[in-house]
Amino acid sequence: MKREPTITLKQRECKPSLLQQKSKLHPVMQRVLSARVKHSFDETDYALNKLVKPQQITHLEKAAELLANHIQRGSQILVFGDYDADGATSTALCIRALNLLGHLNVDFLLPDRVMDGYGISDNVAQRLTDLNPDLVITVDTGIASFQGLQKLAQADIDVIVTDHHLPAESLPVASVIVNPNAFADSEGRNLCGVGVAFYLMLATRSRLRDQGWFENRVEPNLADCLDLVAIGTVADLVPLDYNNRILVNEGLKRIRAGQCSLGLQKLIEFSGRNQQRLSSQDIAFAVAPRINAAGRLDDMSIGVQALLANDETPAYDLALALDDINRARRELQGQMTEQAVAMLERVQADTDNFGYVQFQPDWHEGIVGIIASRIKDITFRPSISFASSEQGMLKGSARSIPGVHMRDMLDLVDKKQPGLIERFGGHAMAAGLTISAQNLELFRATFESVLQDNVDASCFNNVIEHDGEILPQEMTLELAQIIQHSGPWGQRFPVPSFIGEFKVVNQRIVADRHLKFELRTTESGVRVEAILFYAAQQELTTNYQNIRIHYELSVNEFRGAVSLQLMIRHIV
């Protein structure tokens, strides 16, 4: 059922002559980085002074001027965020940064996924209006909130929209909109919500400095907020371009050094990761899911409070609450995934499908995004999963693959069948939408038609790139540790992976679903352990003699001991 990928060598992006610029690098790392950096090895210099300048982001200076004026007047400021990890870190960052800038009259409001939906809906706009703030700052949301923002404007509330999602053909009413993806002349297009919020605070500090605000106050170091930027950037799966890698790298350094909230430290502890060696992969697979779980099943305010907590008892209690919610999320996700895969098996006889649309009446709308992502991974096709919502509506979460722009596809559906989609928004790889339950089959047919009319079938050729073979003498714990600390790795800057042939010394099944190997290189007989997580039934029951694998070098920590382990991605 699963579509096996084509595994091929990753080609160099950087000119070979530029390899000399970093001659002290491990030879394998020279090869790895030459296949990732665009222009030169200068792009592995993650100094903060290499960041995109605030002046290069459209409307940022105007927004900073408005925010600085409100700070100086002592205005009541309310931060409104999204209910995912990017929204939570964005919200926490604004509160921390405003406090550091000397403004304490600030609070936050987050929507309930089920009751409020995404963005500034009508009921959210009413709640905001009732709170009567002088200024609302939206973070990681707002660009699609036309009606809600109109209501705030009618109530004479200043609004700064900070967002990174793709806009519609027109923009909503707001005092200022800062969204690098809404203006052709803006830099920072790969920033996520927390990245845009961080830049707003940088520009505001500069404005306050020019106005003499810090003559009798300590000017803060806003790098103290980069732990939050790192978490949100990795969690939101935005491309790790050079600018984002600088932000994440500095944030990780600060987290490893303990320069983050006690709440985040407790959350890392509950996730079972080593804070002093925390990596971008640890954020993606262990820390971020615990934050996201609150918005999926409970109240994302718990996530914000945990990220801000600096007292022992609340920090522990909030991190524990997030860990408990995440356990419930995993259990529910497992049940829904089984149902989704069973549904897929029933319909996948039609191999000509360009996309998959699934719905189950009892699915939880906070989990459907994970289900859509799982089906996308299995089929390497765009996938949309729906859950029942209020008043006969379905709320869907969509995930896509490279080459198929999900928001554009939904826009084409909307143009082909006006009114079929009640509302939608998102970006290339992920989107959300709402439709009437009675229109599910029409939507499924229209979505498939749009895909077949606009997508080249070659997009469905799942090609995974690797970094070639490494010599047995290079297959060391030292190199694994170098890779671990040479990141950050992530979207469009993938963790190094390799290809190789081995003899199988022994193999065993671990926890009924993982496959553990002891391997020996075919040339020199070097032995190494390897593991394939969540192996398929066929893989679990095969008695391997010789094996060719696509793998990563990883550092395995067990009972205080550190060793090399190959993390198998595919048995080729």
C-alpha cells in the first residue's frame, strides 16, 4: 500500500571551489554542506548580525512606530494568537518582549479550536471588543480574518496584524499588516509567526531607543526571546533558509545553556530529551508535539503559560499537564490512524487518484491534521481529513507534497464551485477549510478534478535524496556528534543521510514494532548497531542476511552511556 520512494544522491548546490573556505570541516561535512548551502560556506556562519534587517520587511517600521507609541502611553495591549505551537510561542514571545521593554499592561487571548475556529471569528471579535483593549496584536493569524478585523476597526481598536500565511487577493482592514508573504517587496518570506513577531519587537526596541525611552531604563537584549523563536520555527515546519537557521541556531544555544524559561526546561525534561544536547529534531519530535497537543485537545493557554513560567511549582505542573494531554492525543491519534488507513485500503484500488479526502463522523477535529499528514506520507498524495463541526459543517485539515500548492488548489476549487468552501486559508504544504457536510461528495469530486487538471503526475514520484556512502572508518560516534551539533537541520535543509550495504550479524524485534540490528560493514568488518522504527510486517518477518539501507548517523544515549547507532529510514 505504501508508495516506496526513489532514493537518489543529493546534488551539490555550492560550487566545489568554495569547499576550500571551510577546509577544517570533516570531509563528510564538507560534502554534506556543499549539497545544502546555496552560494558559499558563509551560509554556515550563524552570527546574529547576518540576519535580515528589520528595515527589509515591509511595513515593519510603521508597525513598530504604532506599538512604540502605545507602549509610551501605557496602553492596554492584547496579544491574540493561534492555537498551535507557532501561535503559542508567538504569544509568549510578545508578552516576554513587551515586559522586557518595560510594558506590563499586556494580556493575551487564544481561540478555542472547536468553539471559535481559526482566526478572529465573529465571536472572538466580540470577546476582544468586550475587553476594550487600546491595541490588539495578532500573531501567526489575522491575514484571513476579514469580518473580525472589520468589527475591531468599527470599535476604534488599533490592530497590528503579524502573520506569515498566504493572503487572499485582497487584504483585511487593520492599522498595519506585517506579513512578508503579503507584499512583493518584503524580505523574510520563510519566517513563521514567531519569527515575524520577533522582528516586530526588534523594530519596536529600535524605535523606542530613538525616542529616548531607555535613557532611564535598561535596554533589553531581545535575544533572550530566541528560545521561543527556535521552538516555533521548527514546530511550524517552515523552510530552514539561512535566516531561519540563524534564529534557530541561536535559540538552541540559549536553551542548551539554560537561558530559557523554567517551564520550557521542565517540558524538555518530560519529553525525555537532554537539554544540554537539545537538537532541532528533538524539538520537532518531542517538544513541539507536547505544546501542540494543548491546542488540539484542550486549551492552548496552558502552552503559553508553560513557556512563560519561571517558578518551580507552576512550571512543573504546567509541563506535566502538557505531557498528560499529549498522552491522550497519542491514544486518540492511534485510533483515528487505524481507521484512516483501513479506509485508504478500501479505496486505493483506484490507483489513479491524485488526492485523498477522508471523513469519519467521530473524528476529533484537533487530530485530523495529523491524520491528513499520515495519509499523505503513505500515499505521497495531497490529503484532506474532515471532522464533524457545529451546525452541519465539516472542518478539514489538508496536507500536501512538494509541487502541489495546497492553498492554490483550494482556491481553484473555490473558483470552480463558488460557495462550496465556506472558508479556507493556509500555505503551500498545509491548509484548513470548512465545508457543509452535505457537500462532502461534491467537494471530493471537485478537489480531485482540480488536481487532475492542474498537477503534473510527475509530482507523485517520491524522490528522497541522500549524501552518498561513507567509509567504514568514517562511521564513528564522533561524526554522529559533529552532525548533531552542525545543524539546525529541518525543512529544505535536511539532516544528513547516507546509503550503504551491510552484513546482518543478528536482528531482533523490539516492542513488537521496531527492528533492531547488529550490522557489519562489508569491507572492513566494522560492527555497528542499527534500528528501524515502526517496521512494516514484511520487514519484521524477513530474515535478512545482507542489507542495503538508507540511514542517518545518530547518537544513542542509554543509562548514561553514549554510542553510535544507525537510524534506518528505508531498507532499499
